[in-house]
Amino acid sequence: MDEQIIKEATAHIKDKLNIAPSVGLILGSGLGVLADEIDNPVTIPYKDIPHFLESTVSGHKGQLVAGMLEGQPVIAMQGRFHYYEGYTMQQVTFPVRVMKALGIESIMVTNAAGGINKTYNPGDLMLITDHINNMGDNPLIGPNNETLGDRFPDMSQSYDYIYIEHAKSCAHKLGLSLQEGVYVGNTGPTYETPAEIKMLRTMGGDAVGMSTVPEVIVARHSGLRVLGISCISNMAAGILDQSLTHTEVIETTEKVREDFLRLVKEIIRTLPN
């Protein structure tokens, strides 16, 4: 990764901010509403930021929003980039590099995912306790810049244990049910076949989606603490007799919006050091 392009994007963003963000947020399909809760927001369209891509997917606004959320200075991606859009892994994860350069110390990643675990239901929120990279690629392939991170980063605690326990405590306090499970990252853009879902369940997956894993890999390479939350937007192929559509994903995330907002705001408000 070329440090110069990180510096150019970071300088452009920093020039517009009125806060120094400490927490980064990546908001997935239908979950960008959280950015609307940010106080005194500064909004920067991706298209205006040097070297940033544009999000091409419905449900992703394509802008950074920075300001105060529950007393914490945050910067949020209202919409993310995906490998299936034709971008490289390095391009998809570039915003994580930039947020690190802006000074964030932790990052929360969210997504809409298909439920593999048969005990789940559409609308459930799932804490990501671990992931399986089933994308056949890795954003760290290629020459390593030692100033950005180690050549061989440890992924044994990809999702911060303290943050996981904190999120569980917040859910209990709010009276919200919260699943815990392993997220499988596939490339997409096709939904999985029933046979593939059976394979992923055998591998230990609880939910499946088309994002998050590359960003978490780079976050850990950068030394950031990570918390991940999936909204189970539908049951994966072969579990229920139904077709799968992106419209259904957006509709389900809208139904769970209030619980999602309540949980994330409480987590942010009381985030441990």
C-alpha cells in the first residue's frame, strides 16, 4: 500500500473535520441510518476524496459522516465498497487505512448477512465472534509496508473479546436478544446455493455475507480493536423455501432499525478503553 495516497486522502478529510475521531464505523446494507444519529455532522461524499472509490450498491449512500455520537468522536462510512464491484482487495480496504491515519483506535463493522445457523431468524442481530475468509483472496497479499503493520499479523483475536463482552452487557441492559456466531465472507455477487450453505454450516459458519472480512483483516493489520455486528436479513439458501433478493435484505434491516440503533448507541456511549 502506497503511504502517499493514504496521506493525500487523509489530508483532504482532516481539513474538513471539526473533531478528531477515535472510533470508526462501517455501515452495511440498510444500516447507514446510524450515521443520521451523529450530532453536528460533517458529510464528505466519497467522490470528493482523493483515491476513494464510489459505492455502486443500493442501500449504500457513499459518504463519510463525522461528528459526535453518544459523546464519542466518530467517523462513519455510510456505505462500503465490495470486492464483487470489481475493486481490488486493497481498494476495498483503503478507507480503513485512512481512518487509522485519521487517528481512530477502534472500529465497528456492520453488515447484513444470511443466516446459516438454523436457530436464527430474520431480524436477529449477531455479534461476530470470529470469521472465515472464503473469498480466495487477502488484502495483505503483496509487498508489506512495515510502517502500516506486521508481515504476518495475528488473527487469533480478530474481534476484541472485551468489546464482545461489553456488547453482550449492553444488549442485556436494553433487553435485546443477541446471537453470537462465526461470519463467513464470500465474494458474491451471487447468493449461495443450498449445497454451498450446507458446506459452510459444516465448516462452522453461522452467517454469510459479501463484505467485512477484508476490512477486519486490514483493521487488525493496522492494530485497531474490532467489534462486528451482523443483521440476519434472511435465512440462507435451502433453509426456507424462498427466493433471495436484495430488496428483502433492505426491508429486514429497516424492520430491525430501532433495535440496531439502540444497541450500537449504547455500546458507543459506554465503550471501554
